[in-house]
Amino acid sequence: MERFTIEDLLGIKKRKVTSDEPENSIKLVGLQEFERSKENNYEIVYTKRNEPVLLVKPKVFDSLATFRLFTYTFGHIECFRIHFHRFCDEIEIIDVVVIGEEFHNKGYGTVLIQEVIKYAENVGSKRIYGSIVNDSLEQHQRQISFYSKNGFTLYDDNYKFEMLFEKN
């Protein structure tokens, strides 16, 4: 997991936070500061738990692309990513990185995968696919659940997943 202080990433001063501010407003202020320091391919979006996060998309899409998601937590920015490969009219998910138990089931991976699904629909892809490869049964089960919840079909003894799109 990449971990940076606001100062390291942005060269901006920390904003003094009072203890009576709601956690999401603190996160939103931090993300807005981060967004202002960057260019137009950054957008604040919300997780299923209504937490503001910063979504970063590449300016130019090559055959390999990465979407990044940043969350502002206690003075630090946490970075998560989804890396994918586009070949003709198919997209292969290479990996989704949301590291740390404290970040599981918060909607970060869902935001990332949903953005790839939107991208696939916009460019006319016919399929998104990938493989589940993990070191533990627990991680494997978590990924099976993740892809199933996000509309993917699992096959090959739950080691591969895909989503098919109808061509217009």
C-alpha cells in the first residue's frame, strides 16, 4: 500500500481540524485540496458508504491503463488501484489492489471496478475478464464475492471471471 503525507504528495500545509467535525467532511476537505493541485482527470466520487474518494483516470488510454483511487485518512492519503489491459474489444483485469484489512468492504474496489465497467461500455468492449490468483483461501473467497457482487460470472472452478456486453 502506498502511504504518503499530504505534504509529501502535494506540498500543501495541513489544515487544522477540530474534533467536532464529521469524518467525511475532513476527508472531503483533504481530497479537494488534493484535487486542486492536479489536472482535469481527477474527480471526487462517493463509495457505497457515502465516503468521498478521489478517482484518477489516465489522460490518454493506451492498451495498458490504471485507475487510481485516493482516500484521505487521518492526515494521510491512501492509494488503491485497478490495472487493466485493453486489446481490440476486450478488457483484461490484471489486478485490483486494495491492501490492508482496514480498507476491505468499504467500497474502494467497487468504485474502481465500476469505473472500468463504464469505460468498457463507452469504448464498445464486448467482454471484461480476468483470473483470480491468491495465496490464501480467504483471499480467494473474498475475490469470488467481490466479482460476483459486481455482476461478473465466475467459471473454471471460480478461478476466472468475465462480464459480457451486447454490441449495439
